[in-house]
Amino acid sequence: MSTSSSALQQNPKSALPPDATQRVCIFRVGPQLYCLPAASVEYVYPYCATTPVPHKAGSIEGVINLHGSVVPVVDMGIKCAQHPLERAPEHRLMLVDVDSRRVALHVEAVVDVVDVDQRGWEEADTVLPGVKVLTGIVKYQDGLALLYDPARFFEAEFTEGTAP
């Protein structure tokens, strides 16, 4: 039996069935691994040039034309590591649904998509109380990946004023 990622984001680990799993998409920015619920990731594209946008939120790299739709691109280097990513052809754009809004995430690499059972993650609130953008911390291979709540993590990109 599998539990949806939204249920895992909203319920404490202790309230979930013992066999609950969460599918996550793991990506890399610099040496650090991060992840999002795989249900929020629509597609992964090769990196392409963006059109700069004036008076934008700090992490917005620009916009792209994706099959006729204009989609904002978030520089995950700024968002996660506080420094912009280089623009490199080997990088990827992860198209993500955030509360029915599409956003492309500029990441260095998409590493894996895995099902994580309860032994493979810790609730963020028990390890880092008050860090509301994190849902959990996923144990992946010999390291850790920070599991973000997309709605909270990208809230500033959709609510921040655009005036200079």
C-alpha cells in the first residue's frame, strides 16, 4: 500500500501506516542533494537560455517559452545555496506544479526518483523545528537530501512584490 505524497506532507510520520512510502525526485545543486515529492514534478528538460525579467524576485532567473506557455525559471542555486548557478548545457530544468502554477527549476542534475519508506526519512520538524519549507530529510545512499514542501518553498516567487 502506498500513501500519496500530499498525505505524507500533511501528516506526522507517527500518524502514517507503517508501510507508507513517498516517491521523491532527488536533484543536485552544488554538492548538496535536495528533493521534492515526485508527484509535483511534471517533466525534466535540458537546460535552455532564459529571457531575463526586470523587477523580479531574487531567485527568478527569467522566463522560458514551453510549448506556447510562458513559465518562470527559478535558479535553485540562489534558492538553495545562496549563489546563482552557472548556465551550463548539462544542467536541467525540472518543470514543477506548485499549487496549480507551473515553474521550471534550474538545477545542476536530476539524480534519481525513489520510493522512500518510513525508515528512509525523518520529519523536518523533529530535527529542525520551525523550518516550515522542509517536510523532511531523506536518507539517500550515503548522504541526506532535504525534502521541500513546494507550496511553502516557492511561496515568495508567487507572492513577492515585483516593484523595484
